[in-house]
Amino acid sequence: MAKIILLVLGVLLAYWILKSYRRRVDRRESQAPAAGPEDMVRCAHCGVHLPRGESLTTQGSFYCSADHERAHRAGERA
């Protein structure tokens, strides 16, 4: 009889621990701000589209890399 009581208490303890862990994870997920979509821009040199945050901006033009920025300023074609 004592073994059954200990088994039931162990199962209840495991359930309680998992439930509190689940609540903590859910709370963290609900607090994380949802990142909205980012604007896409076109490289002035090669025409590749990339997120604005990953681009280089010079004098209102967007570039996918520093090499393309230099090449575009030098007048080279892609």
C-alpha cells in the first residue's frame, strides 16, 4: 500500500513540475515581441533583392555588398 501511495505522489510531483515549466515557457513566448516583416530593397549594382537591414546604403542607393558599392561608384557593370 505504501508503494502505491509513493507512486501516486511521484506522479503528482512530476505533473506539478511539468505544469509549472509549461507555464513559464508560455509566459516567455507571449512576452517576446513579434518581429514584423522587413522592407526589401534592390541592389543598385546587380539588382538582387535583400532585406533593408542587411543592405548597405550610400546616398539613397542600396547595395548587397561593399564590393558592389565600390563597383557601382567606379561605373563598372554587373
